[in-house]
Amino acid sequence: MDSIAVKPKAARADRLNPVETEVIDFFVQFSRALGQPRSVAEVYGLLFVSPVPLTLNDVEDRLEMSRGSAFQGLQFLEELGAVRAVRIPDQRRMHYEAVAQLRNLAGSFLRQQVLSHLSDSPARLQRITKKAELLTGDQREFALARAKLLKSWDANGRRILPFLLKILGGK
């Protein structure tokens, strides 16, 4: 089996200027709070700080990232509305640039990441309640109280999210 050569950290520093490194690190730190993969944050950070649109190969080379990770990051970000594909005249390869409107990004994130996860919550909450009812004694009462609290949170979230999306310009 061939061993995979690991490139030293200094090699990556040669591919990125200090501002690019700091901006990418900023987005990586932010992505941790949102529970998003580091690679996605790195791709967005690089595109955000780039004055020109970049190709998949550019992203892969500059970040020393696998083609699969770079592609998946671009695909996820494009679906989220955080990057857009752009055609450059006389160039065959697709280029990508960051969408830098926070309002649009927040709305897209809420629609894709929050609302999509809420779609099955009524059925899940019903299952939790039914399972809590099978318990006995204090365990049952505590579990039923928690299920009631979760239903309340779900209802409040469903009431608030449409207003947030409207404020953010969502559909």
C-alpha cells in the first residue's frame, strides 16, 4: 500500500496570504458555532476573501483539500445560497464566488437547516409522548413534562420562524 504524503502546514501558508488565512479561520470558528463542517467554512472563507471567482481546482489547490471535499463544500454552499456559479467568458471551467449578503444567507440557512429539520418534528414528538406514557411513576411524569416542553418549543419555533424569514426577505 502506498503511503499518502502529508503536506506540511507551511506549504498551505505559502498558498494563502495572511488576510486569507485569517478570514478563513474566522469562518471556521463561526462554523463551529453552527455545527457545520470545517471544510465548508474554509471553502466559503476563501471565496469570500477572493477578489475574483475561483474554480473547483483553485479551491482544491489553495486549500490543499481533496477534490471530493472541495466539490461537496461548493455544492452545499451553492444549495444554501452562500455561493453562486459564474461563467467567465472564454473559460470552460465553472467559477464560483461568495454571496456576501448576510440577510440572504441567514434566510437560506433557516430555510434549509432549521425548517427542514422541523418538518418531521410533530410525528417525532408524538412518538416521544407515546413512549413517555409507557413509563411509570416519577419517570413517566418527568418524561411527559419534557415532551410537553418540547411541543411548546416546537410550536413557538413554528410561529417565530415565518416572521424571521419575512424579515430576512424569505419566501
